Amino acid sequence: MLPDLLTDKLDLVICGTAAGAASAARGAYYAGPGNRFWPILAETGLTPRRFLPPEFPALLSLGIGLTDVCKTVSGQDEHLPRHGFDRLRLHAAMQRYRPRLLAFNSKRAASEFYAMPTGRIAYGMQPPLPEMPEIWVLPSTSGLACRAWNATPWQAMASRVAAIRQDRNSAPAR
């Protein structure tokens, strides 16, 4: 599967459910032909241009990390085994790296983390959790989720990241 793209002091970590078949085959995050991930990052200003999937390591230099709730298998959400999800691993990674914001790239990813049905999860910023970064839930960028696509939560989250970056850049040097 795909390695975590995590380091200290990230502005944002985007967490998917699991690598899709195309991503696993190509060894690159969000590599499926119909995936909106790379276009929405550029459209919202999270990246200065539209990156290609093999360029995913370059996101670290922009303060963006990537991971998945399921790191042991790949494929479509409905075919992922229950035992593949590891919310404790994700929680530990967030405590270890302490990003400012964690965004789930689908209600399914969030539901596995929260151990809660997707119907009880709203898009947007979530209530705070102790010892966790600010959490957002976003519509899936997967081409298979086209009926649920809505760029508005992505735009709101990107505005929040821009504010975080502006605060960091305007803080006095120590």
C-alpha cells in the first residue's frame, strides 16, 4: 500500500479511506482517472498548481500530508475488510506529528475513525476531540462518489488552511 506522507509541523493532513486500485497499482495517492483530488487542491489554492499523482511527495513542502484509515489493503470502499481499518494507528500518528488540521476525504473515512455511521456525520468542521488537531469531513473526491460531490466544504477547509498559513507567516520570529 501507499506509505504515509507525514512529518512534523504540517498545516493539513488529508486522510482517505484506503488506496484505490489505480493508486495502489501506480504507487501514488489519488491516481484514479476520475478522481477530483488533484484538481480541487489547485482550485482551492491549497497547491499553487495542479499536481500529478506521482508528485504527491512534493505536498510536504507545502505543509500537506497524506494518509489513509486503512493501510493494509486497497480497493473500493465496499470491498474493504472491516479488520483493515486502524483508527488507533491514525490517532497515534496525529498525536505524533501534530498537524494543525486533519481532513477526511469522505464520510466513510471519518465514520471508520469515529466508529459512527456515515449518516450521523456532517460535512465541514467537526466538534473538537482531546489531543487531536482540528478535524474536517469533506466530500469524497473519488469518481465513484460523483453523486455526493460538492466543492463547498473543500473551499471552506482551504480557507481555514489559508488562515493558518497567514497566522504562521505573520507571527513574530522567535
